[in-house]
Amino acid sequence: MTSKTKKITRIGVVAALYATITLVLGSISYGPIQFRISEVMTLLPLFGKEYILSLTIGCFLANVIGPYGVPDIILGTLATFNKCIFSIFNRKTYER
């Protein structure tokens, strides 16, 4: 298996894990106050930048299936994307 294939596979698996965890724990993942256990995964970009894409896709998929429609699809996905970017910029803090 080539490294490009492994990378694409990893992106797909992490996106699916994020969406699955969010949906399985839907009773706490969706609501006026959303508590998503899957958001812990936003630390994964510390190990590779490809996880930014995978977590953004996973969040998008979870929000498309979720009950809050377009605002959650756009704003929720942007929030997850921003958290992933934030973890990349603060990599030195975590390396100590």
C-alpha cells in the first residue's frame, strides 16, 4: 500500500470515527448546549496536518445528519476546523 493510500485511508477512518462517536452519543452531542466527546479528537492535528481535513469532514457529516440544519452545518464545522488549526499553532505548548 502506498503512503498516499494510507494517508487517504487514515483520513476516512478518522472522519468516520468522529461522525460515529457523535451520532452514537447523540443525546449529549446535539442540543442547545452540545457536549461532544468526539471533540477530544481535535488534538490529533498535533500528530499530522491531515487530521485537520478528516475531523472537519467528520464534523460536517455529523452535522448534516444532525437535527439543527444549515447553521450547525456551517458554524459547527467551522468551529471544529478552527480548533484543529488552533492546536497546530500551539504545538510548542504541547511539546513541553
